[in-house]
Amino acid sequence: MMDVDFLRSVESAYRAVQDEQIAGLRAFDAEVNLTRDAWDRPGGGGGDTRILVDGAIIEKGGLNFSAVEGEVNAALAQQLKTKATRFAATGVSSVLHPCNPHVPIIHMNVRYFTLDDGTWWFGGGIDLTPHYVIPGEARAFHEELQAICDRHAVADYPAFKAWADRYFYSPHRGESRGVGGIFFDHMGREGDVDREAALAFCVDLASQYAAIYRRRAEPFTHQFVDAEDVAWQGLRRGRYVEFNLVHDRGTRFGLVSGGRTESILMSLPPRADWTYDHQPPEGSRQAETLAWLRKGTEGVDWLSA
């Protein structure tokens, strides 16, 4: 049986995260336009999608809250490996695609699932996808994530970092999506994690999102951009689209559970490019970036890079 009281407390905490992080992003990019779309799900529940577009820094992005529930259909039962008949899920998720190719893409989500057989778990993470990999910036990003994990006994930075390296990898390209971050799933499904501690970690992680992005983006917002940079950004965005549509669990869960397509696909960039068998010139910054991304599923120890 679901613990509805705890479910509602998670929903409340995630709604507060959405409000706080939207405020932080708008303070960072005062020119960005905000569209708010509150929606209901026919099968139960709904959400609040907030889209950010045409800013000085953010070309397109969003921060979505959802709290949905319903019957476990056959596709969902197979994905979750469960015989439960009803589910509830709540979370906040965000992706930001910057105007400037020197500013990275960032993704964040935290989520909570529960089933009517009493099973529950948390999942989520944050990862960074630079168009140009800068080792010092990747190291600073991972140092911030390590500090967050170190504040919570339920979090394990080395394990979560390794999980992200495996997860954010496109086998069909032989490339990592970016410089990784942390990723975790099924926290608590085996019943060995305190729920309140897991929620506290998820809220702490998500509440750092806007500040983490500002520190990663601010030094590069006014960097010179030429046609070559814009073309490379389009190609890297194409790789991002491929990962999200082919491999991303959140996208797949949303679609098989009858989720709202517009909100599920808000993570896609406003434009992306594909060039047949594109090979960057040897010794170029693009080639250097690909060399970092082709390290394999073991990733890079950015704290030592």
C-alpha cells in the first residue's frame, strides 16, 4: 500500500525546488522569457511545465514538475519489473541549452516512484554536456557534486559518478554525452535506505542546480563565437538528441506510462544538426573534445584531470 502522506510531502518539496530554481535562473538571465503551462494527466495527476526561451544566456530550456499516478500497464510493468497494479511518480527535471557554444548544456532531475505493493525508490542526478570540453571546468563541476554527496550518508559520489559514466554513454557513437556528473536510481527499493534521508539528499542536490549552472556558464557568456563554433554546437546538440531519444530512461518511462509528450520532450534543443561522417580537423578543439568523450564507459577521473 502506498504511503500517501509521504508522497504528498515529496511533491511539496519538489514544487518548492521548481519555484526556487526558476527564480535563480531568471535572476541569472534577466532577458529570458518564461512560459508556464499547468496541465492535467487524463490517467491521474498532472504537472507544471515552465519553459525558458530567447534569453541572453539560455536559448531554450525548462524546469518541469510532475506528479502523476495511474494503472501499471504491460509496458510499464515490464520496464519496472513489477506485478504491482498502480503507481505514483513525482519529480522535477530540467535541461538548459545555451545560446553561446562555449557555455555547456546542463541537465538535472530528481524523482520519486512508489507502487501499491509498498515499494518505493528515489532516483536522479545532474550532468554537464559542454560543446567544448575544458578539463578544469569539468573538475570544478565534479568537486561541487562531490561536496553535495559528502553531506549525505545515503550518497556515494564515486559510485554515483561511475553510474553516470556508464549511463550517459551512447554505444552507437562510442561517445559519452558530456563530462558526466552523478546518477543514481532505485535508492530505497531494497528497503535499506531511510526515506527522509533520501529525500533530503535529492532536495539538496536539486536546490544547487541554478547556482551550479551559473558558476559553469558565467565565465563564458561573452566569449567570441564564430561560424565554426555555431556549426559545432549544432552537431553536439544532434548527439544530445540521439541520446535522449534512444537511451534516456526518463524519456522512455514518460512515453510508456502515457505521459505528456510536450513536457517529456522539452529537453530537446531548439535546433540541431547532423553531417554525414563528420570528422573534425586533426589537432582542432573539436577533435580534442571528441578525444575526451571517447574514453569509454569508465569515463575520466575529472578530480585528477
